[in-house]
Amino acid sequence: MRRSDAHEYRQAYNAQAVVCAEGTQMILATGVVTTTADAPSFVSTILGMEQGIGLPRTVLADTGFASGPAVSALQARGIEPLVAIGRTQPHRAYDFRPLPKPKTARRITEPWRLAMQAKLETPDAKTRYARRKQTVEPVFGIIKSALGFTRFHLRGLAKVTAEWNLIALAYNCRRLHRPRLAT
């Protein structure tokens, strides 16, 4: 995998996780791909849940997963995707450097992006989508800091996929065990 044409190839993997946003933060499905882009694995990871726990009603995803065919495929299966289609603010709120010269706004012309933008501007969708940051991001932080998993130790897609599944299992076991300690 490589980040761009200007970079060299590296043996790297892009690990995916579907996390329950209903409060448990359990990892429901995993996937590993050898591309830097998230969008190609989006549909296969979500639809792969059908044989296990079943398909979700709604999927929250960041802009890296934005893809017209993926949104259409999920909608065809009765799944409501809420996918960010672009940066919602011109800069990070905590960035105190002087503001750069303003860029022209990105013009959205694709019909599915316009529809998704309109949907995400509704109060209900804003409320539901806001849960994504507090649901998915902590899972990867816990895996890195509490479990100490910062890189894959095996090589080859099949072995890395097995390693990622074991990490997800360890994370889920930890999630199941922690609430019991409090009682």
C-alpha cells in the first residue's frame, strides 16, 4: 500500500471496525484491506454482518467512506447510511494559528451527495451522526492505549485479518468484563 504516487510502497493494512452506537461500544464486525481508502471496503464490511448478527438499520460513517455506489447498495438493502460528505468546518476548532486565505467552497454536484448533505442538515440526523465521534474513535484509542496494540505483528492479509479479529475479540471481552467489576 502507498499513500500517494509520491510515496513508496509499504507493507501496511487498513483495519476496519463496525461499532455498536447503542451504548455498548462492542465491535460488531471487522475487516482488513490493503488500500489506504476506506470506501472500497465499506459495503462488504456492513453486508458481511448479515450472516452473523444481522444488518443494522442505520450506519454512521465519516467522509472517508463516502461513495455513491456504497450508499446506493446500503439503501437497496434497507439500511439508512449517514455518511459525511465533506469537512463541516473550515478549520479545526482548537487550531489557533492564523487563518489561511479562504478557499473557494467545494461545489457539490453529485445527486447522492446533495441528498446526503440535505439529510445530514436535519436536526434528527445531526443528533444521530454526532454519536459517531463518541462511539468509534474511543474504540481505536482503547485498542491502542489500553491493549497496547499499535501495529500488526504478522504479515500477509489472511494472518493480519486473523490478528485483527483476535484484537477485536480481546477488546470485546474487556468490554464485557468491565461492567461486571463495577457491580
